[in-house]
Amino acid sequence: MNSTEKAKQGKETAQLPVSGFEIDRHTAIVIVDPQKDFLSPDGVAWGAVGESVIENNAIGNIETLFRLGAENGIHVFVSPHYYYEHDHGWQFEGTLEKLMHNINMFDRGDQLNVEGFEGSGADWLERYKPYINDKERVTVVSPHKVFGPENNDLVLQLRKQKIDKVILAGMSGNLCVESHMRELLECGFEVAVVGDATGSAKLPNLDGDQAAQTNFVMMASEVYTTSQLEIVLESRKILAEE
């Protein structure tokens, strides 16, 4: 058998196993960066991510996740992205870090006050605020600074609530959401992703959404659509009532 035949046989036989994901009382929803700079046409990143956000119906689907959390007793954690004035003094930056600093993405004055926060690009979408402001059902953790949660307190807050399973969504897919997925997996969490409750930059010759969706499937225990997750939760509710 030559190398071409072996490669063909490998493609035919290499089926990804199905891990599955069981939602229980140790499960939380984590939503990354549900902020105006990503999710509003007025946001500074909309020109890059807007096409994908619209295609996925990400704005509405993220709102559905907040609602499903409230209706099903699943705690929601929000991992936001903020840059304070002193963050602009960094001595080196990666490509997207540099872009975010250049366009003043997620900017706030300082961490000790919220002056100028309301309505800014760092603020939440208005339609999410009734959920996020419900302190009993939603926890907003400290901000991450690059892409992943390594330098905020998300993992600490999940552990303190005895969470070991995470349903993950938010912005942007191939950067912050994927980085959160990778770190949570490395920390021993079981992770499912809601693929259409996210969006990514689409640029000439670069499709961040396609990259994200590929890696979600290859790494997460389950990739749901928002509708599929809603059906799963409804079934779980019915079984609990029987």
C-alpha cells in the first residue's frame, strides 16, 4: 500500500469518538466577553466580527443562554475583557493585543470606579443587563487581559461553587472562547461549547469562525447549537418531574 492509499484509508477510518456531556448540578454556563465592542454595530470590533455574529445569530443565542440559565437553575459566570489606563503601558504585544489597544477596545478608566463605563464599548449589551445584574444567578469574574482565563479568577470562582462542568459561549470564538476552552480543559473541567452562541473575525483569507468551530469539535466533549441545548434542558426538566 503506497502513501496515498494509506492516507485515504486513514481518512475513511478516523472517526472522532463521541464523548457526550451530561448536565447536572455541578454544571455552569460561562459566557465570555458579552460586550458592546464585539456585539454592537457601534462596537469597535464590529467590522471584523459582525458578519459572523449575524450569521450565527450570536446576539440572540447568547441572550437565550442567559435565559436558559435562569429558567433551569444553572449558574452563569461572565468572564469579561477590560483594559485600564495602566494596561496601555505594556512593553510588548501580540498582533491582536496591539490592535485592541490601538482601537481602545474594552477601555475603562481604572478598576476602582465605573465612571464612563455605562454605554461604553466595555459595557454589556442592554438586552443582557437584566440577567447580568441578577447577582444570585450570575457571577461576573475579574477581567482577563489577553485571551484565556489564566490571569483572572474564573477557575477559582468555579471551584468555589463546586463546578466541574462548563457550557461555554461568547466572544470571540477563535480567540477568547477557544482560549477559555483550552485552559478549562487543562484545569480538569469537562467542557461543552454552544457553537452558534459565538462569532469570530472574518478577514481576507482568514476565517476565524471556521477555525473556532473546527477546534470546538476536536476538543470539547460536546458542541451544541442553542436550539439543541434548549431541547436537552427541556428533556432534563421533564425527566426530573417524572
